[in-house]
Amino acid sequence: MCDVDSGGIFLFQGSAMILPPGDSEDHFRGFGRELLEASFADARADLDIFEIPALNSPAAILAASIPVSQPLPSGWQAVPVRQVLSAVCGEKTRYSGSGLSGCILRAYHVAQWRRDSRFCGCCGGKNTDAPDEFARLCPVCGRREYPRISPAVITIIINDRDEALLAHNKKFSQGMYSLIAGFNEAGESLEDTVAREILEEVGIEVRDIRYITSQPWPFPNSLMLGFTCRHAGLSIRPDGIEIEDARWFNRDNLPPLPGYGSVSRYLIELWRKGDL
Ligand SMILES: [Zn+2]
């Protein structure tokens, strides 16, 4: 992962990537640490700058975060990380962990984890960075904490007419449809999660559940596991809680879809090409 020399530091604030003045896409690869420190000199105490070991590479990723309450200097802008991901991935690529998108997602995941692991979850002591591995260490009780990764599944359901089930979640922007997704529960296999979430959210039964691909999805800390399956029985019945509407779509009448760079879009494109 991360065989890209990002060329600079990634800065995050809440769910956004923070970019210096100028063309935002120029800064998706990071910008100079000196510029960061000079621009946020007054907020130095709140600036968390950290190095993340790159995977399968001796290089490190340099990143930083600032609290959401910190005003930005004039001309700086906040771009949602999801939007950055779509822009970096472009229209033709699936997610690649070895590229810039992998660096950004790893840095963003770790930035959130550092913010949420300042204190020991066992005794409340103030965590430090462990000297011997990539972990937080409680100097009081010795507990170590590693970046938390929460598995979640996302599934494209196909019926006997080769149509795909797409659903509108209340959280989606108006008119956008995507796939059924949900978190794996303690003690549950991933295949069981697929079947349970689909039955809960759209009321249908499925068969032939098959794993396709995975993608880090640090919004805030998921690993998204992409599946496909076939419709086995019952009619669509949206739960009305998360899912407002769900329908079978053929390739000629697709609604607005999630952005490129997401596993949902990747699965939809696979079906569109007839590869599922
Ligand atoms: Zn502790």
C-alpha cells in the first residue's frame, strides 16, 4: 500500500481534507509542512502532526489534524474526504490501495483514530504513542490500542431478469440510489450479515451470496466488504427507517449513483458490464 510519494502532508479537520489556497486538486497529494506550521502558528498546541508507517514500504505518510472548532486561515478550504476520493479515483479506476487514494484513506483513518484514542478506554489515563510499534500506549495500566477497523458489508442483489436492486437511504442526497449495506454484528459471519441486512432493510430473501472485493472505508472506520447475491424470494418492502425506497433497475434506467472510488459504484459497474 502507498507506493506513492505523496510529496507532502495531509491535513484533516472533522470529515474534511484541508487545503491551502490555490487549485485544490494540486494539493490532493499534500503540501509542505513548513506552510502548515506557519499558517497555523497560533494554533500550534491544537495541531496534531504524526507519521504513519506506509505498508510494504519504508516510507512514511505525513499527516496532521486540527480540531473542528479551529477557524481556517483566509483562502484555505475544507473539501469532504469522500469528494477528494472521487476526484482522485477519476471515472475509470476501481479503488487501489497502492495509489494516492490508499494513502489518503489510511491517513484519514489514522487521524480520526488518534482523535478518538487520546485517553485509555480501560483506566482513563492519557495515552501516548507506543515507542516500539504503531499503537497508542497507556502509561498508567499498559493497555495498547490499535486503529479500530469495523467490518461492514455492501451487496449488489440481482434478480432473474438481470436487474439490480438499488435503494434510496434517507441519508443520501435527493434522488441518489445505491446498494444495501450494514455492519457486521459480534458473533456473525459476513454472509449472515448480508442476508440479515437485506431482509431487514428491503424485506427480501437472497441466495448464492458471493464475496467480490474489499475497500477501506474510513467514514469513520469501516472495512467495506463487497458481495453479490441473487434474489430468492419475497417482494421488496423498504423498512421506512433507513430505506425510503428500493426498486429493481435495469441498465437503461439507472438513477443517480454513488461516486467513483466507492465499492458500491465498483459493484454496480461490474453488473453493468455483465461481469457478475
Ligand atoms: Zn490505562
